[in-house]
Amino acid sequence: MSTGTDREILALRAAYAVMVDRAPAAPEFEDLQRGLATNQRPGRPLGWRPVLDRPLVRMALAAAAIAVVVVPILSSGPSAVAAMEEARGAFERLSSFSATLAGRQDGSIVGAETSPGTHVADRLFRQDLWYRGDEGWRVDIIEDTVPELSGGPGSQAIWDGNELNAYRADENSYTIADNVEGGFGPMHLLDPNNATWPIFGGDVRTSDDYFEQECRVEPDAKVAGRTTRHLSCEAGRIEIWLDVETGLVLKSRSELAEHEVTRFEFEPEFEPGTFEFIPPSGATEAEEAADDPYRQVALAPNEAAPLWEGRLLGGESPIGLSGLKGKPTLVLLWADWCEPCVMDALPRFAELHTALGDMVNLVAVDVQGSEESAAQIVADAAFTFPVVIDDGCAGCSLPGVSDAWSVESVPIWVVLDTDGVVVEVLLPRDADTDRLVFLLTNQG
């Protein structure tokens, strides 16, 4: 059961997931949130990183279905409940706009996504938005201090009314989907319907009760040159500024996150090609990347694998890749939160360990895993091969495996020669036992 602080962070993560953040899961669905169903590295947004066993076009973006005409409708002096209702009504009639949005997420929220259990700096982001309802929208990433969540500056997502194209600049790859279901779109932070988020943290009150009991209407204020209703909730802990004409949440602020629209143009004339996606030079479709094992790790055939260090399960002293030279080596990159890893890859690895014995080095690396979870899995199956816990270790002088090799998905099989040079990297479908035995025992 989560604590009050946990619930608050969960609520704010739900409210402030930006553009390509993963859809937040409730604690009882933590296995999905950590990647069990996707085989992705924690902290990588769904639909962007290569996924080996599911469709690649599941996007973390959605378009709001909005209709045609906007008129100024917020009356003067409403209660907080009335202000919210009027904002939602105005929002339903929203037609089009362009804007620039900037914001901050507290490190506790970002850390829960990218580095569970560690402290990270606050995330700062800035985006340009273009919106014309069902007919099209676009989000361009201008700045993101945690680029693994969005792809970093130059990344974009474009819905043209028929097809969603999402481009990650850090990978120079893109995905295509024929719908925008299952995620967030450019309206996520601006939609007044999402301003009910304070009650998500375990508060049993309805949204109207919350706004009536906890919020008051402050004097109108200007945001991006536009008149807004200013709602202050829980004695100023949470503040929301609602655009009088469109109902959009042009600004919000809390202890853990904030956003503000710094530029806003209502019903603009869009430039031709605004909602047309043209792949940048050299960009590849993510499905192609998913079929390339060398896009899952930063290794190259016939080149020395970068050195790493980690901690053996049940031990304190670090183990390093350099200490494995002298014999052919098989490294299995797995994760205790990855079901195919536990149910298929580890049993096959155990068979190889039994068959090859001391002829080769075999090491299974639990990528960003938990020692407790890994120990339980190993004990339940009575595995005897060495397991490295890739969670960082105080005595290590080199980076861990996931950092040294930039591991993007699991399971991955890596075959090295006696000098630590990469022989081959294999995806699960190619890593049959006979092939692995041949690669390890026929190195000439």
C-alpha cells in the first residue's frame, strides 16, 4: 500500500506527464509500469524505444476531440466549481491555437520514471504546440533536460488527421501509427478536465467537492497576454490559471511541478506543411531499429566491448568484464521485471551453463534490477550461474553494464571472444541454443 507521499507523487506524475512520458500506472499495476509487459528499460517512454515482443507503434500521445467555435463565456466572479465548469465548456468549443509551453517536474517525479530509488535533478522542458482539433496537431521539443523521456530537442510528434508520426532526435528514428489512442497529446497539460488531479492522490471527495472546499477564485491575472481565472487551492499549495476565452490551463503550479504558456495565438493561420511529417535525413523507422540487435546495445562486431563493473548477487566485491578475458564469454542481459527473460531466457542460460561448464564464462546481468527480486528468482529456480546486479555499486570504479553498453531492451545475448571482442549480439528470436554453442566453441 502506498503512503500519502507516494500517492501525491503518483497524482502529480499523472497530471504532469509531458508529451512522451509513459502513461502512469497505479501501484497495483507496478509490474506493467516497470516494463513486465513491454521488456523496456525503466524510464523509457512507451512507444518510442524498441520493444522486442509487442507492436512498436503504441504511442504515448493522444489528440483531444474538440469542435469548432469559441466565444468568451466565463462570467465574472464565479465560484471555483463554476469557474472549472465554465472552463470545460469553453474548452469543448475550442477550435485552434498555437503556443509555447514551458515547465518543470520535480526530481522525485523524474527519478521514479528514469532512475528508481535515486535522486535526480529537476526536469525542465519547453515545447512548441500547434492544434486544430481532430484535423491535426503537432508538438516540437525545444528543450528537455531529461531527453530520454522525450527524445530531446528536435523531437516531434505530428497527427495529420489520419496518421501519427513520432520522431526521436536522440535516436534519429520515428514510429507511425494510424490512431492516437492510449496516451497523451499536446492538450494534456492544458485540458481543464485534467485539473481535477488533486483528488487522484487518495482523496475520496468528488472533483466538485474538492474545488468547492479547497479552492478559491483569486483576482484575474494575465498569462501570455491573456486574461485568466486564477484558482488557488489548499492554501496556495496548488494554483491554476484558466484562460477566460478558451478554458485552457495556461499556467499551473504546485510543490512538485509547474507549467506555463509563454506564447499563445488563438485561431492562427497555419503555415502550409505544419501538420506534415517529413523524416529527417538518415532517420529510420523504429520497427527497423527493433530488428537490429546493435541498436539495442552500444556494441559493434569485431570491436572490444566497453568495460563495466557490477556486483555479484550475494556478494560485496565488484566483478568486471576485464576479469572475464581468457575464455569465450556469454553475457545475458535480462531483468527481473521482464517476464520473457525469467520464463524463457534464464532457463536456456542455465542449460548452457550446465552443458559448457568451465569451457566458457557465462554471466547473467540483471539490468537495473533489484537484488531482492533477482535473489528470489534464482532461489526459486535453483540457478547456479553467476548473476550481476546492475544497480551501481559503491566499490566500482567503472560504469555499470546498462550505462557502459547503453542497454535499451532485454533480453539480449552478447557473445565475446577470449579478448573481450564482440563476436555477435543476438535478439531472443536468433539466440537458439545450438547457435550460441557454435559461437562460443568455434572462435578459431
